[in-house]
Amino acid sequence: MPLPRALARANRVGLNRVTLRLAPRLPGFGVVEHRGRRSGRVYRTPVNVFATDDGFAIALTYGAESEWVRNVLAAGKAVVETRGIRHPVVSPRIVRDPSRSYVPLPVRVVLGRIDVTDFLLLDAAPAL
């Protein structure tokens, strides 16, 4: 079972403010910039993000029902900022991967302990 929703709410109020400053530069972390489905407002959400052959995989540590995940799925696009670089991404989709093959071994162990098996996959947007 992913982390409890109450922890997600607490993070949104406190820890995310600090994490938003560090996550875009740290390995294994990043920020997803997305637009609210109803408000149209731009949001920035810190995440655990890992490069794939054609884009990125984001570990859904709070589950696939998180508002930011629903926003990205509805929009069909977002921007992932990781290691100081902004990457436009498209074609979001949720995949279940009990082997956690999208992430490095040490991260697999941690995600396994909290039973995270869902990932949001995003493709790099084609260059214009």
C-alpha cells in the first residue's frame, strides 16, 4: 500500500515547500509542473523521477489517485524538471510494475518496503 493520504496532505502544507527548492537539482528527484483540471492554475509537485529510454518514470508513492496525477493525465502533458533541466513530456500513463524495473536497485528496495508498484510514465515531447 502506498503512503497514507494524510501524509500527502501534511507534505503539501509543509515539507513540499522545502522540497520544491531542492528536488529539481537532486538525483532521483524532480518537480512536475502541471495545470489544475478545474482551476487552470499552474502547480509544481516534487516527485521521485527517473529517466527511461524515451522519457521519465515517476514513482507514485501516494498512489495513482493523487490530484497532480489526475491533472497530468487529464492534460496529456506536463513539464518535468530534474537536475536543473526542464523537459516537456506527453502521453502520460499509469503502469503497474511489481518488479519496480523503472528505478535503480536501492530505490526498488525502498519502494518495495512501502509497497509502491504504480508508476506514471511520460514520453519526452517531440522537438518542434
